[in-house]
Amino acid sequence: MLQENTMPELLDCTDWRSFRLFLSDLEDAELDHVHRQLLSEIATRRDCETDVTRLFFSSLQTGDLETAQQTIRRERQARVQDRAQARPVSRAEENTSTSQPLK
């Protein structure tokens, strides 16, 4: 069975009332912390929405993030090896092209 990709529903009046009650029980310092946390979340969401890679990573579970990290590490290692193998060939080509007489 296919699931639709839908946005979560917005909070209803009851949910917002619960949130207001939660806030009313907080000390000033805790309320300031909640506000900073909200601002941080808003900034993170904006960044996430504008960066496709971050959007992708935000959809992954922790195990998948670890697999992605290992995959990126392997890709980097492969590129280092490819470059190391390409260097001797490039040097050999340079040496042969400079040692040939000009016509």
C-alpha cells in the first residue's frame, strides 16, 4: 500500500492552548531558552529548505546518516587513490612529450 507524502497537519486550537499552558509554567530563563530554541529551529528549517543535500539528510534516520558518512568516506578514499594513480601517468606523459625532438 502506498502512503501519500503529505505535510503534517497544523496544530489546532486545543494544541495551541496546551502550548500556552506549558509556556505559562516556565520561569523567565526557561522561556528565553524556548524562544532561542524556536529561532534556531526556524533558521535550521530555512537552511534545510534551501539546501537540497541538507533536506535529504534531514529525512534520514540515524543509522542511514551513519551509512551516508561511511559512503562519503569511501568515495573520498577512492578519489585519493584515483588521483595518486593518475599522477605517475601524467608525469610519464610530461617526460615523453618534453624529451621528443621538435619537428
